[in-house]
Amino acid sequence: MRDAGIVCCVTTSTAPLFTLDQAAEHAHVNAVGAFRPAIGDHLIGLGAALAGGVPPSGGRTVFKTVGVALQDWAIAQLLAQRCLQ
């Protein structure tokens, strides 16, 4: 996992699956299923992206969802609109 560019976690676990130092400095994490944060700090979430936040160059990013496709589509649509403006 230390060299992975993308890490996908699909679980309802509320316990952390890994520590932040186990993820590469440039990793993107897809976190699907749990209703509470299970990763740690220093990750820019989708909410920050919608608010205009930009991850630092080479920084870690995260996509957090509970796995409801309609919500995921709505957020993706908003992000696409923001990026095209």
C-alpha cells in the first residue's frame, strides 16, 4: 500500500483500516461504506473541493461516500460544474 497511487476501501468498518503514514504521500483514497471518518487528518475531502479547496501538489486526497449512487452522482455533477467554470 505504501507505493499505491489509489487505495480503495469498501467496508462498513468504523475502525481505521490503516494509519496515515502507511499511505503514500501522493495517494488518493476512495473510502466507501462507513458513516464515520476512519482514516485520519491531512486529507482534503470532497466538501473542501466543492468549497474551492485544492490539495497541495502531490498531497493526499480522499473521496468519502457511504455508497449511495444517486448522492455520488449529484456530487460528481457539482464538481464537474465547478471545474468547468
